[in-house]
Amino acid sequence: MVSPAVLLLGTFLAVPVVMALSVSFSDWRGVGSPFGSDVGFVGLENYRSILTGGTLAQRDFGTALRNNAYYVLLVVPLQTALALALAVLVHTRWLRGRGFFRTAFYFPSVTSSVAITVLWLFLFSSSGAVNEILGWVGINGPAWFNDPRGLLHLALGGVGVDQPPAALSENTALGISWWEWLAGPSVAMFALVLMAVFTTSGTFMLLFIAALNNIGEEIDEAGQMDGASSWQRFRHLTLPMLRPTLFTVLTLGLIGTWQVFDQIYTGTQGTPAKTTLTPAYLSFESAFNDQRWGQGAAIAFILFAIIVSLTLVQRWLLRSRT
Amino acid sequence: MRGVGRRRVVLLYGLLVLMAAIYILPFLIDVATSFKTEEEAAADPVSLLPGTFTTAAYERLFLRSDFPTWFANSVVVTLLVTAGRVLFDSLAGYALARIPFRGRTALFALLVAVMAVPNVVLLIPKFLVINQLSIYDSYPGLVVPLLADAAGIFIMKNFFESIPVSVEEQARIDGAGTLRIFWSVVLPMARPAVVTIVILSFQGSWNELSHFIVASQDPALFTLTKGVAQLASGALSQGSQYPLKLAAAAVMTIPVAVVFFVFQKRIMNASTGAVKE
């Protein structure tokens, strides 16, 4: 009875992973069978060309890693904080229209990432709705998806630092200079950050609401009796009890944000100036567009390793503090 | 609202209404713009009432583009995948919950491991298998790999474990076989879980993109997600074509929106598995 599902999952999940692992050690170019006799075993060559040597492949991977790291650093805290805030607000005991607010906040989560990306490209176009609204309050909005400037570079430029110190421009890591590592997310990437927060905060809000419902009101009422303010009650009573949910939300957020693909494929294809390139999209592009399958597979496995190790680190951090 | 300060009430409602407006407004702008002319969409991107109301974008979409093909493909794939997941997930979930067989624990561990593998790691692997099985660029290639999902099996297994065994034992005493018990006794009792699987599968496969990208390239096999993604990057267009693109985005949202509003309560309570990436 279990066998059809096992057969399906095994054929399309377990076996493929092993096959891809072997491709990542080969020089297969997409012609013929990847396991044919004309495909050479190249050992760790694909991994080496991504991680060392200063080649274009390495620079692209470094850039993608940097872009995605900033994306994660912004999206995960923002969506978690927003989801928690929305949950606490909606959970207020005497609130009416609770269902309406929950629905409004959750709806973006059920729509397809393709539809939302199309919408976002319009809202954040240079003459789009967002810039129009910014114009009402006298702000001249940027060209969003066409603007490759890094936010940290812009901030540094604002305090007069336009040229990198030699130490930053001369030293490189993964093929790109330290100065480039410190660029921050580009304006274009920031628009994608806002999109991610918009679409996922509702999902995580529901997880927090479920947890708040489980806590019940007695504890809060007891805190009220003791004269604690609502912020004190939240900070010292509610928040500690939300810890397991917080862990779930942070983990799911971390896993999800390291996999940005749909939005890049639909919206930017890595442009402008490769500042929205992500490892997931780079892996796809290397394999399917450039026919460098070994490299694409290698990128995917490095990404896998990153996700697994960050999840473990996060678990360890959150556990050791209790 | 005794005991709650008036200022606090105003503040909370004000904040929530503002947030709700930010969440809803983009969708209203989407629908409004899809009925505008291209010039107006560029000149006035915010207004919610088109100056000149036109259905040109929809006519173009439905009469002079491949959109109907994409829509039909999405419907076919979604229906098949949803039916398949209900069947295979519940069969597997039942077996894992009830039938003692060798390697059951190991199999369950494998299932959990599969759930942990990120989707993007599987793009190339999936293509390799689909290619190896010669189902690239075919409907089976679009559908079969999605027919069972680990998360769904997990949900069904948990549900079956919560049903008392006594009911099945009674049926067994009456002489029913395992498959018969499953089909006419257990499955009907599992209705809430089955509905959850239906909702999750429907949304999941309707919104799926990456699998369709790696499983096909033939334009006749495009689903909505893949077709509209091509449209977004400029396949059909000269100029920005925003009304057309936004009309496409609006239409592809309707089915999931309908399912969402029909099953709202249940989705809100069981959405743990529906986390979007």
C-alpha cells in the first residue's frame, strides 16, 4: 500500500539526488546520457572552479552568495518581527473584525509567486505606484528594479565615503573584493526583500496566532494583577512562551530565503548588474542555459550544505541561551 | 470594551486598518490597472478607477495569445496532481500508521529526510530522472513527479494514528480485507485530513513553477505560472504591456482565491504545511 508513494518519492527525490551528486563530479555538457561512457569523471573540479581561481564562475558564485546573504539578513528578521506584531495585534481580546484582518494579511501567502512578481514589477517600476506615492510626500523614488547600487554603499556615500579604502578594494574573497562584499543589497534586491516580507508575513502570523491561542489568557491576566504593563507582560511572559514557535519561524524563514528562485526567474534574471543573482538561480542558469551541468549541480549541493549548516547553527544558538 | 483606554482602541484600529490597506491595495491596483489603457497605466499607476474603462487586455489575453492553453494545462495538471496526492498520500499514510511491515521505521525516517531536502537542490536531479525516463516535454513529465508529497503523507499518517483502531477491528471481524477497510471505513473518517490535502495540493500545484521549468520546454505544455513568467520577461510584448501582464496575474489568482475563501477557516487553522518559499 505504501509502495506507490515510496516508488514515486524514491524515483523523483531520492534517486535523483544521487544522480545529481555524480553529475557534480562529471564534465557532462547536457548531450546524451550523463552516465554514458563519454562522460568524464573530474573529481572535485566543478567545486574547485566555483570556489577558487578567480574565474567568472567563481565571481558569479561569490556575487550570488553575497546577494542572497543580504536578502536573508533583511527578510528573516523583518518578516518574523512583522508576523509577530500582526499576530499580537490581531490576537487582542476585544478586537472586532478579527477574521477580516487575518484574511487581509494572509491572502498574499496563497497567491502564486509569479503573479506577485508581475505585480511587484509594476508597482516598483520607475513611474509606478510606489514612486508616485513617495512623490506625494516629496521623495524622489529610485528606479528600483533598474538600480544596482548597494544600500550600504549608498549610505557610505551619504557620509562622504565614495572611494573604497585600499585594504578593502585590494583584498578579495570568492573572487570579489571586500568593498563589493560590503555593498549591501542593491536597491533592486531591496524591492524583492519587501516582496518576500509581504508574501510570507501572513503565513508566519498564523503560526504565531496558533501559539498565542495555546498560551491562553490566565497567565496574561495574572501578570495584569501583579501590575505589569502590557509591554512588560509581552516581553517577560508571552515572548518566552513563544520561543518554540519563534524557532520554527526563524528556521523556515532561513530555509526559504536561501532558496529564492521563482521571483528571480520571473522578475529580474539576476539583473541589474547581477545584483539579484542568487545561488539557486545561478545553479539553474549554469545547468539549463549554459549547459555546464556539473557546475550547476555543484552549486546546488554547496547551497544545500549552507542551508543545513545554518539551520544547525541557529538551533544551537537558540538552545544554548535557554 | 471596559478597562481599555479610548486612545488605545483608536490606536489599534488605526494601525490595523493602515496595515490591511497596505496588504490589500496592491491587489486592487492590479485589477484596476488591468482595465486601463496602456497610456493611463503609465501616467496614473495608483488610481483605482480607470479613466477610460477597457477590456482590451483581457480580449488580447483570451483571444489572441496562448493564455487559454496555459490555463487549460494548469487545470489539467492541478486536477491530476490533487487526485493523485489524495490517493497516494492517504494510502502511504495509512500503511505507515497501521500496517506493521519490515523497515517501516526506516521508511518513515527516509520520508522525514526527504521533507528536509530544499526544493532548489532538486531542480537538476529532477530533470535528470525525467530525461532518463524519457518523459521530458510530456504531460506525464509534468504530472507524475508531483503525484505524491512527503508532507502530505506525514499529515495523513498523523491523522490515521488519531483514529481509534477499534473501528477497523470491528470491520475486520466482519470479514473485510485491508484495502476494503481502508476504502470504505477509514478514508471516509479521514475527511478533514483529505480536505487539507486537497487544499494544499491544489494551491501547491497551481502555483508550482520550478518543476514545470525543468520538466518541459514545449510552449504547448506551458502552465500559467510558466507562461506568465515568460510574459513578465517580455515574451509577447513591445513596450511595457502592464495592463496585459496584470490581467494575466489577476486571472491566475482567481482559482486559488476562490478555494481560499471557500475553505478559509480550515486553511487558517491548518496552514502549517503551506509555508511558501
